[in-house]
Amino acid sequence: MIYGSAQDWRMAERRRVLMFGMSGLGKTHLSSMLRSAGGWFHYSIDYRIGTRYMGEYIADNFKREAMKVPFLRELLLTDSVYIASNITFDNLAPLSTYLGKPGDPAKGGLPFAEYMRRQDQHREAEVAALLDTMRFIDRADDIYGYGNFVCDSGGSICEVVDPWNPADPVMTALSQNLLMVWIKGSDAHTAELVRRFDRAPKPMYYQPHFLERMWGEYRDMTGETDEQVDPDTFVRWTYAKALAHRQPRYAAMADWGVTVTAEEVAEVRDEAGFIDLIAEAIEARDPRT
């Protein structure tokens, strides 16, 4: 770890952290709080994916749909309108919409091959955005004078790295430059996330082997063809299994850094509280510190 002890962390002139874990446990909340406190640069992996690496895919998808509407088609062909996504740190809907869900096209589903193609695009974009972190650390300091840096990673980070491989290039680069912080949820948090997802299922990234297995098992269970699968029903069925699939991957990633709980994160009210939380996590990892 880049901070050998809690004292090193407290006394550091530049604090650099990457927070990871399931979506909805406080990564973006903490990152936004630190940014608002001043002196912290907030780097959002999902925002970087949706703007730098998948922005053109997203905009082209909007245009493809707009070309189906005669009125908009004429305006697009004459360069009379401009179509772009408006992704923000708090609204990543354009990215989710592009990823889509597989299944019945009449219900908004994508052919499975196209769905997997977009999943692969996301994987490449996420790896690139993660590796951009080091450049943004330098940019934040050089341009804005921010020595403190927080990387707000997406929930799918565990799907694009091999945390059991000590030579994994992404994990190695990140851990050499930032303190890896796992926000660990409880069974109650997991149940609440499943309930929340069931109310409003949304697209997300899955590891390809896992996704292919889920797609096969679901169709075997229902007897449906690819085109008969209800997209929302499939992603609801898959979500809880995806959380269970990710848990050991997050835990392995935590060996590269420290662990805090979602309950502890919920108690943090300001920058000082965050610094205390991380110091305690470092002490818990190595009582000698």
C-alpha cells in the first residue's frame, strides 16, 4: 500500500484513494462530499467511459433511432440539429441506455450478439478509463493544484481485473498510485440493492463468461428463444446472481488495500471524518500501525 501506516496517511501531503464496491453503497456520495470540501479532484470512471471512450457509440445510437423518424431524419441529413448525450456524474442514463438488455426487440431488447458486442466495448473502455487514472492524478495537480485525488470506480471494476494475479496490470498500476478502498456491504444491503433493482432494472456490465452462462441457463429454464426473452425479466433474474459472483472478486481486490463498511461510510459527514475512517481501516489491516 502507498501508505504504510495510519500515521503516514494522516500526515500525507497528498492523499490518493480509489473506492470500489457494489453500486449504491456510497462511492459517489463520498467522492462528491470530498470534492465539495475543496482540495480534492473527483475522477469518475463511469463518466470517463461515457464521455471519452463510448461517447461516439452513444451519440450514434441516438442518431440511428432519430433516423427512423421522418421529421428528425430530414433535419439530421441537412445538419440542422445536433444530437449528443448529456452524461453527468449523477446521471449516467445515456451509457446505460446504450448498453441495453438482451431479448425481445418488441420490448426494447437487443439481439444477444449485439448486446455482447456492446459489453465488450464497455470492457475495453473501462480498462482504458482505469489506466487513465494515473494521468488524471498528474493533471489534477499540474492544472488545478489538487494534491488530493479520489477515484470513483464503477461497480463492474471487479469484472475487468484479475485480483488474484499479483501481476495484473490494472491492479498493479492502481495500487502503486492510490489506496484501494473496498466499501463492503452487508447481506441487508445486498437485499436492498436487489429490491431496488427489481423496481427499476437497468443495464450493467457483466463478465462475458458469466453472462453467457446466465443467458444459457435462463433460456434452458424458460424454454424461450433469444427473441422471446423479456429483457427486464432476464436482467432481474441475473442481478442477484451477479452480486454473488462479484463478492469474492471484491474481497480479493481488498487484499490490495483496505476495507470499510457501508455502515461506516454512512456515518461520514465531512473530510475529517473520511480521513479518520481510512486511518482506522489501515490500523485494522495491520494492528501494529
